Amino acid sequence: MQNIHQTACRKLVKHFKLYNELFNPQQRRLLRETTVQRRTSFSGKMAPRNSSRNLRVLLDMDGVLADFEGQFLKRFREKYPHDPFVPLDERSGFYVTKQYYALGQDIGTKAFGIYEEKGFFLDLQPIDGAIEAAREMAEMEGVDVYICTSPIKKYTHCVVEKYQWLDKHLGKEWMERMILTRDKTVINGDLLIDDKPNITGGMNPPKWQHVLFTSYHNRDVVLQDGQIRLDGWLPHSRWRDILEQKRQEISEQ
Ligand SMILES: [Mg+2]
């Protein structure tokens, strides 16, 4: 080992002598300056070590882009006009059927059937300002937007209609952004805008920060650690500020 080291040192000395013999001091300075310039220009094309990356925003569909609650009540009242129902301003708890089961076993069963019917998910009306906000967000420089939605277990109509809804309201190019999952915690994102107060799953904690989108059922829910509330999409909504703040956090990491 020592011999190898000695040989390497002798070669280095030999090359250093050769270098000094070949180039005069002015030429050696020029060579050093050229090398530094090449390094600088190369690193200039690379992203700085802590540079910001794109912000990844996950948008829930039902209750955030599409008016699930309004459509549910409308359909229920049309189909069962003589049955008791829960007005929107009396909604509480994430699962609408749970509240209907409290009115009677048969009412709960009827409620369940409402959103399993063909056309329910396709006919959902967009929430006010949601389509405009989603488009604006997707066009923002440095922001990647995905749709992150959980189909119901009886998926026959729901899955295909979620794609159709996205196509109808936002266009074919949005198909690329669709993420269908029953477990949103395993999806990698920076922000998840979702109306469900407690989102649990295989990844604890998830990588994203939860922005709780206000809906009738979650108005009185107390925010948990790290959650932020977003009250809607309309003009004075703070969604742009929330994205900007998260982008700032990422750039400081
Ligand atoms: Mg939802």
C-alpha cells in the first residue's frame, strides 16, 4: 500500500514539474481562470441546492369541486317527497347516510341508494367558483394540480362518472391529473384540499398538509394540528395565499 502511495506522489510531482515547464506564469493563470469559468457556467445551469420545486396541490372532488351535498338532498326529496330529510343547514358529520339512518333504518337505506344510482356523480353541479379556481391554479407557474378523489365502494357508476364529470367541466387534458384512491394518505403532495375532517390511512402522518374545505357538514369542526380552513372558491377566497405560503415553506426547506 505504501509503495502505491509513493508511486502516486512521484507521478504527481512529475506532472506538476511538467506543468510548470510547459506553461509560463501568465499561461498558468489563464488556464486557472478558464477552469473556474467553466465550473461556474456549468453550475449556473443546474438548480441551486435548495431551489424550490413545483408545488403539488391535490384537489378533492366531492364537496370541493362538485356539490355532493346539494345534489344528494335534491335527489332524495325528488324521489322520496313524503319522507323526512335533513336540510343542508342541519347537516353534521361527514357521512350523510349516518344522519339519515338516525331518522329510521329505512330512511338510511333509501339515502344510501341515492348516490349509488346511475347519473348521480355525473350530474353534480360544480361548486361556485371551483372550475375557475382549478383552471387558474393549473395555469400558475410552479404549481402542479391533481384531482384526488375516493370512489364509493359500489363503484359501478361512480368511477366512470367521475372521469366524465372531469371531462365535462374541465376537459380531456385533466384526465392526466386524475388520482382515484381509497387512501389519500399515501399520495405524495404538499396540500390536500378536502372537505373530510379526518383523513386517515396507511401513511401517518401524510406528506401533505390538509386544507379543510368548508362544507355544511364540517362548519363546526375544530381544526386539528396543521390543518388550515378554506371557506370557498369565490373571489375573496384565500386559496391563493395558502398556496403562496406553502410555496414559501418549500423554498425554505
Ligand atoms: Mg370530499
